[in-house]
Amino acid sequence: MNKLAKWLFGGLILFAICIIGCSNVDVADSEVQSIELLRTSQSWNEVDLPDYPKGKPELVAIKYIIPPGKKLGWHHHVAMNHGVLVQGELTINSQDGKTKVLRAGEVVVEMVDAIHHGVNNGTDPVVLYMFYLSQEGMNLTVQHPEIPLE
């Protein structure tokens, strides 16, 4: 990973930490803390992430709110991405049958170029912040409506 890519990835992790923790921490009487939430080169299903694309980088941060009972359609990501679930519980299912249950406070590295979908099986809305390491003009997600949800 080149220096720019490491810097961009580190910046996104720092941003994620601030979103989760900065509003809930009383820093008036405490020391600065640095808590590493994630360091990996694999997605949640233990597959190596691809090399960074060449071209002008574009960083994208998206807040998803998924109502209880809502199923996201089958899709895959072109850009590498990772995120933090801040509320609720999200179950991610890959097309090859693997499952990951993500709970509030947990970090996830999404699969790249592998079809999957998510579902909120809980009673609370899911709030998920995702950070995409993309480049200008790149699609973040490709939907697969031809694959029926169970």
C-alpha cells in the first residue's frame, strides 16, 4: 500500500472513531486516547482486498439508516469500503452462504466484487456509517435485482 493510500485509510478510520466516540466521551478531565478499531487487509469473509485503483482518489462517507425488518437487495461493491455500526444489529449474507452478524460498536470491512445482502432482523433501526475508498466516477455499489431475496 503506498503512502497516500495508508494516509487516506488512516484518515477514514480516525473519522469513524470520532463519529462513534467523540460525542459520548467527557474529555474535560481525561487524557487523549487512541483506540485502534481495525487493521486488516481482508474483508469480513477473510478474502484479501484488491489493490488500490489508479487515478484520482475520491473518499465517500455515507450514513445508512435501515428500518427493522428491512432487507437490502443483493449487491456488490466495486470500491473498497469499511464502516461502523452505531445502532442496532445487521446480518450480512454472502452469496456463497457465509454470514456475519454486526452489532453496535463493531467495525466491518465489506466484500469487494462479491455479491451479498444485509437484513435488519432486530426491532431497532440500524444506523451504519460506511467509508468508501473510491475514485472519481466509480460506482460504489452495483445492485443485482435479478437475484431474489429469500
